Amino acid sequence: MPDLEAPAVRTPREVLACYYRAMLDKSADDLADLYAVDAVHEFPFTSPGFPARYEGREAVRAGYRAAWGASPVQVEEIRKTAAYETADPEVIIAEHVVVGTLPTGRTTFTVPGLLVLHVHNGLITRVRDYMDGLRVAGAGE
């Protein structure tokens, strides 16, 4: 019987690219599928209406499904400012600017952000998501 090769494990940089794709598509399922079952997603800069963290893949799925489903905002572009490899090969730090519009297409806004992704065996185990939650909340008003 031939030896079947296991699929290649994604690098942190590849996981980051998939993360951004899920944001552009507003796909909570695609995003959550990047996480380990027991992963933690933290929002150190909390604001009213935003949780401080999601604990577990299914909490990420439910939280983003609710947030993205309720938001009229469409992400048009993610400007990748920089991605930094760290001394830990399982950690990548990424700066970006999210460019979005409202359904009318007339109101464009930008939201800067920074992600610290911890990736083990191709899955996110921890995220620290630094974003301007007040700007995100205000964009939909």
C-alpha cells in the first residue's frame, strides 16, 4: 500500500493570508476554520458592544457570524502595511488598514489594526487583535 502524504501545514504567513481572505469575504466559517478548537481571540482595546475575547473556535465562529451578519459594512480592501516574523517561528505580527464602504458605496472609511497571531501546526491558537472598535462601530451608523 502506498504511503499517503499528509497535507502540508500552513505557515503563520499563509494563515495570515487566509485570515485576510475570510475578512474580505465576511466568512465567519472560513475564519473560524483557521482556529484550533481551544484557541483564544482577544481584543485588548475593548469598546461598548464588543467582547474582550472569544474562547474556542465555535465562539469565534458565532461571534464573527453575529458581528459580520449585523453589519452593513463591506470590506473592500485590506492594505497590508507590514508583517513581521518573530524569534518564535509560530508567531507573526501584522499591521494593516481595513478599507470599507457602506451599502450606498458613498461612505468610505479606514480602520487601522494590528494582529499578533500564534499558529501551531497550521492552526491559530491565540490572536491579539488590536483594532479601533469605536471606529468600526461608528462606520455602520
